[in-house]
Amino acid sequence: MLARVCFGCHMSFLDLDERLSDLLDYVELDRSPLTDIKQLADSGVDIGLVEGGVCNTDNVQVLREFRQRCTTLVAVGACALTGGIPALRNHYTASACLQEAYGRGVSLDSPLLPDDPELPSLLDKVYPIHELVTVDYVLPGCPPPAEAFLELLSALHEGRPPQLDYPLRRFD
């Protein structure tokens, strides 16, 4: 999973409540903030859910590796599909954003731009994931409703096309 702001997509997934236990009969959570597992299983995954836009060099690497190890990749939520709220920074240069946050911020006592080799470099903009890798399915919304997760995962498990009718494709 990539650049995160609100965890709304994760919370919506968890809104499946007791239906999660039914999913766990055929779904195993791998690399996820829900499980705190940091590395992808060696065997890869059948279905990969990616939320968030791509905003730094680490995000690019993780996304490309994840795509290679997923049979099916799903872009989840507005940030993965369009860049979402984080993409508002696309109207400014990365340098200007860093200056505003770390150099001129009104609450800063001692301005200091981050300069550590372990920090990934910001990209020129926040990218939706389809601009960097092939996406097989999308779950639109901010966040997508829990029922959309259930329908998509159930359909893929059953080998049928997902029926994401209008109520499951909300954009609010």
C-alpha cells in the first residue's frame, strides 16, 4: 500500500464486520497495515489491493514489485485512481512543498529541510497507480463501501465478473 492520508479504505474494508470471518475462509491477508506484515509472501498473491497515490521513489519500487507478484491488481479508492487529496500538491513543485512544510511553516521554531539518505525522494507529483503499472480492477470511492470489497473479492474467488452496480461505485 502506498501514500496514506486517512486509512479510510482500510476502515471501510473493516466495516465488513462479521462478514470478514466468511472472507477469511478463502482470503489470506498478506502485506498490510491491518496485519503489520511488512514483506510480501515469497509465493506472491492472487489479488493485490492497493490504496493511495504514488508520491515518492519508495512507493514506485513497492508498487512495481507488488504488481509483478500479483495475478490481479486492484486500485482501491480515489487516491489510487486519481491521486486524491494528496495530488493537490501537484500544482506546486516538490521543492516548494518541502519549503512550505519544513522551511517556512508558521509553527516551526527551527526550520530544517529533511536530509537523510534513508528518506525516499519525493516525485515531481502524486501519481495514480495506473500511470505506473497495469491495473486489472478498480474500486472507486473515498472510501469504497464495504459491500464493494465484498462483491469484488467474492466475484474473483468465484471466477465471475464483479457486479459493481451504482451504489457500489460511490464518489462521495
